[in-house]
Amino acid sequence: MSFLATINVILFSIIIIYGLYKLYFFIMRKRTAKMLTQEEFQESMRSAQVIDVREKEDFNRGHILGARSVPYTISKAHKEYLTAIRKDKPIYLYDNKVAMAIYMAKLLKKEGFTDIYILKDGYSGWTGKTKKK
């Protein structure tokens, strides 16, 4: 096989792997949570549990007003952190974008939670009220 053919195979493989990765995230999100626009999120966040799944340091630098910190990395290792989340109220998740929120939604779904929503574009796209510690 020539050098150019080898490079083409490698590049094609990378593109396929990336496409499968994006497809996996899309399917996982569809099975676990509904995406909300910022407007939809703001309309009903008062009746929901707003949870920031980023690390505590990121939460302290700034978070959506009324949100509480339940980092995904800690929740994954120590599921007792999830006992603070009520199953009878909607759960609104966000992180900087959406990847960690999708993982958290999957974890919550596995633990029996059903009413789960994710903020589209995450905290980085948020223009509403915020709080810094």
C-alpha cells in the first residue's frame, strides 16, 4: 500500500470514529433527557431542581442563580450524592456545554430518575442571572 493510501485509510478511520462518537452521544441524550432552550429552561426552572454538574471550582467561579452543585465526577464514584436529588420533581442539568450533563442524565436514569432535562448550549451559552462565590 502506498503512503497516500495509508494516510487516506487513517483519515477515513478517524472520521468514522468521530461520527460514531457523535452518534453515541446523540442516542444517549435522546434516551435519557430532553434538551431545553434557554427560554424553556428559564420559564420553568423555579419548579425544578437546577443542578450544575461541573466541578466545584467551576461552580464557585459562576453558576446559574438557584442552581446547586452536584459534580458528575463525584456522583459517579459516590452515588450517595444522588440521594439529595428528588425523584418527584423535574431535574434540570447543565455543564459548560452538554457532555457531562448527558453523562449525569444517563447515571440518573440508571438510578430510576425519569423527568430529566438538559440546558442546550450549557452554562457557556447562558445569558440569564448568575451568581459567583
